[in-house]
Amino acid sequence: MMNKVILENDISKILQDQNIDWNMLEGSVLLITGANGFIASYLIRTIQKLNATFFKRKSRIIGIVRNLTKYKENNIFLDDPNITLIEHDVSVSLIDIHFEHVDYILHAASPASSVHFSIDPIATIKANVLGTLNLLEFSNRFKVKKFLYFSSGEVYGEIKIDDICADEEFVGRVNCTDIRSCYAESKRMSENICFSWSYQYGVPTNIIRIGYTYGPGLPLDDDRVIVKFTKNVIESKDIELATEGSASRSFCYITDMTRAIFTV
């Protein structure tokens, strides 16, 4: 169970961002894939708070999840009349799902832990590539105001110390024969799919390359470093380093990531 005080403080900080035109979202319909994910849950909580305190015309959320039973066990959004949950695999066409109208699509459905990459690389590829294709076809049909694809800093691949401040023009170095590259390569392909649909059909696409994001809601079985350290603290165990500890990487707290997403 997440700490309610921390959650409320986080959402308040997000809504205090004066650079975001929250009015743009009033009365809109947002389709969010991967709605049971860590980042997506903060997006939904933000919209909930806006509906409760700011919007006169309520915004609606259509959340697509792969496992509705698991979502019901772990989520607090079930009694909200402005949220509709649909159990669906985005790698399968959405043609049989009927919607009246959609304004914004936020495609966040994808495994994000390296454990999943090695266990089920094909599902990782399908969620990114086929899921993106299906959702862009859907976006074109509904003439959405914006399609936002959740990509990853993994698209840069191996970054040497001289490239540590790589900009968006940095093409990266990814070994396509490494099984872990199923994630990076499918994200790279999905980015090109977004550009292609924008170029050929005029779909208003944007891409955000997400770095490691942490905060309340990350599962304790996550294999990434902050969660491992946190779990050690919770269990009163020593923090053990598997390396010399000299590696550098970016970390972003969930409130900053949520503000960035809504800014885009």
C-alpha cells in the first residue's frame, strides 16, 4: 500500500507547474495504454485530481490493461465513473473495440524491466512494434489531437564516457544480437514508425525518451538499483554493490517525469 500523504504531496507538486496549460485537457478523452504501470498510474491520479478540483467539464480516461484481475487487486481507480478500463493486448488490433471519441493517446504499454526482456523478448517486441502500429492506425482513424509514444533512453544503447551528455541527435550503439536488445531495438523501430505515420498520414506524434524513473509504486521485485537498495533498507539488510560503484546514469523522480509528459 502506497503512502497517501506522499501521493497527495506528489500530485500537488505536479499541478503547481505553471508551465503546463491544464485547460487543454479539460473535457478531453485520454486513451492510456499500460494503465496499470508505474508512470501511467501517476498520470491517471493527476487527471483525477484535476477533475475533482479544477475541471468543470470532466476529462475521461480509457485505460487499457493486459490483466484486469491484477489491476482490480492493486488499484484505487475502480470506483471513478470517469475511468473506463479495458482488458486488451495492444499488440492485437483495436478494430473490434468501439469508442465514441478519443482526443489524446498515450502509449505506455511495454515491459520495462530487464528481467522481462530475457524471459519474454517476443512479448516485449510485440508490445512496442505491433502495439505502436495498431495505436497509430487507431489515431489516424480518430484524428486525435496528439499521439505520445513512451520511448526510452535505451535507444542510445551503449554510451561511452565521452558521450555521457548525449543529445537527441546521438544515434547510439545497440548490439542487435544481444537478447536484451529486444527492448532497445523495438523502441528504436517504434520511434521510426511514429515518424513514418506523421510523415505519411499527418498523425500528430511526439516521442518522449524516458530515463530511469523512481518513486512510490515500483514493485519490490524490480531488479533495478534504486529498488534493490530500498528493499535492503526495508528489510534492514546491508546494501551490497556488485561493482565498484563508479557507473553513472540518470535518475528522475516520478513527479518530474509526470510534469515532463504533460508538458509534451
